[in-house]
Amino acid sequence: MLNTPAFVVDTLALKRNAALLQEVAERAGVRMLLALKAFSMPAAAPYLYYSGTCASSVHEARLGVESFGGESHAFAAAFSEPDMRALMQLGIHHVTLNSFDQLARWRRIAAELGHTSTQVGLRINPEHSEGQVPIYDPCAPKSRLGIRRVAFEGQDLTGISGFHCHNLCEQNADCFVRTLAAIEAKFGDLLPQIQWFNFGGGHHITREDYDRELLIATLQDFRRRYPHITCYLEPGEAHVLKAGSFVCTVLDVVENDGPIVVLDGSAACHTPDVIEMPYTPRVFMDEAWSGEAEPRSAALRAGEPGERKVDVRLTGPSCLAGDVFGDYSFDRVPQIGDRLYFEDMALYTMVKTNTFNGIRLPDLVLRTAPNTFETVRTFGYDDFRSRL
Ligand SMILES: Cc1ncc(COP(=O)(O)O)c(C=O)c1O
């Protein structure tokens, strides 16, 4: 019996995603990285497909090198000088820098240490927005992410072997086609000088309606025109889409203009994107749940408010009034002791949890076969105390 709250990662679903990513990588002739920011559970690594990792900090870079293997890439809006030294000491394969000042610092430290093994790239800003939500749009006005073309004038690109452009968020291949056209329009004259191009993350490659053929054809065409360039994609979500559940138990049901269910899992502490993004996760109940990330057809899926017999608000145990997963409707009010399963909870969850209010972090569990669970990690008081 699983303890709750728990993140249950379904390795069967991971393998399905891995097969799709492998097919894209092989047919398009590109290298597929794993963006650790979205999902970085080392125990799940054997079920993923990646030729390396991309990190957003020294700690993620170290995790990539020590626990995931393959090529290690790193990018941050800015690295401190100790960060740069640490990345060099880790021996990461590629670093992407976000300004010419950062490049000057990297060059100085690398010269000091005699470090030459890391390939150095620059993140470019093609000034072409595909995102509707400004906080997820790297090309939004006043964005700090990526160097605009105007800033390249008069700069010395000696030693720059690649470019990086991350411009998408949960998007389809048509958005990539338009982004690539914008990149080529602005930076096309510089492409003959580089050896690698990292097209970032946000490609929702494993989603049912994703146009994988268009992505593959677009990358093949790019590679035909620039055969000297090695291409990378670095999705995070696509590796773990629809591959994890967040399992909670009902602790109480209070009444305030309708039933309010209080769970042992917290939106504020365990799924902060629900509040930050914000979005309302899908949820279901199923007494015969065998750990599958996608609910069986017999599962009782919650509806939108008004859709089923009774409207119910699902909330967490913390003091935050806004610790709310969302408003739903069910055929019956969930009772104390019932289990609820939030869907699609492998991505941007366990990497973002916090211990606000001292609330215990969820167990981390792998589902290796139907009804077969391996609890990889449990958390207790020491995890809370050690951060304070
Ligand atoms: C530079 C970079 N690479 C990769 C990713 C991963 O994106 P996703 O998880 O949406 O595929 C992100 C996400 O913010 C990013 O900023």
C-alpha cells in the first residue's frame, strides 16, 4: 500500500515517451537532451531516452554528470565566477552564455585555468514570439534571455562553436518552423561559422497531437542546408508527459457554500505550478488503480464545475488560503480516507516542491509494472530541518 502524498512515476509511460523521442532523434539526425529542470529523478534515468542533459545551474550540471551521464550542457541567464570555475572543474561539454560580458569572463577564467575542453556557445534571441503568456516567452519585450542581433555588431566570435535558442513552451512543430525561419532571417549569415545549434526545449514531441513528421522534416531540411551543424533539442516535459500521478488522501471535508475537500497533498508545496502558471490539473478516483499514469476508462474522472452531481473544491492542508488545486465536480463527494489521483504530475513538480509550513514532501515512487511499486525516497523532519 502506498503512503500518501506520493509522486508515482509510471515507467511504462516513460518508455513510451522514450521510444517516440528516440525515433525523432534518429530520423531527424539530432541529439536529444533531457532538461533536468523539468524532471531529474535519477532512479528514472534508465527508462528515459537522452544523449545527455542540460542544466540550469552548477548543481543540476553536477547531477547530470554524476547521475545521468552522456553529454552535459549548461545554460543560465548569468553564471557567477565561482559557478564558471565549478562548471569547468566538472568538465561539462557545452556551456551556453547569455551575454558578451559573460563570454569575456568565461574566456578570462578559462585562460587562467588552461581550460579548453568545454565548447562555448551563445544564446540568441530571435525576437520572434510564439508564446501567449509573457512569463513563458523568452522573446517578450524586455526579456533578459538571449542576445539580440544588434548586440553582435563589432563582437569577436573567436572560440564560439555554437548557438542556442529556446523559444517554445508546450508548443507544436509549427511554432518551431516559424521560430527557425526567424532565427535564419536574423542570424543566417553567422550559421556557416558554428558547429552546433541547440534548439532548446518546449517542443511537446510526445503529445498525441504533436506533428512529429513536421519536426523531423524541418530538422532534416535544416541539416541538408547546414550539414556542418550538429543539432540538439533539449525538451524537459516531452520526456515525462502523461507519465506521473500525484496521489493524495482526503483528510477532511469542510463546508462553505459547498463541500471543500482538504487533502494531505498541497498545491502550494507540492505542485506550485498549479498556482504559479496557473492551471487546474485533471483528477480522478479509482479503487482499482494499478499505478497507471493515464486513468482507465472505468476510473471516476472529475468534471468541470457543474458537469457532475456535486461541485467540490480540492485544497491542501497549509495555512495559505489559496492552497487550492481547483474547482471540480464529482458524482459523489470524496470522503475522508478516499484517494485522489492528479494526472500528468511528473513534470515540474518534484523539482519545485518546498516545505512551507513544515509540510512533509511527497514520497517518490516508481511504478515498474501494474501494481508493482518501488518507493525510491521518503522524506522526514531532517529534510525540513536541514534547509533552515
Ligand atoms: C533553456 C531551456 N531549455 C529547455 C527547457 C525545457 O523546456 P520544456 O520542459 O518545456 O520542454 C527550458 C524550459 O524553461 C529552458 O528554459
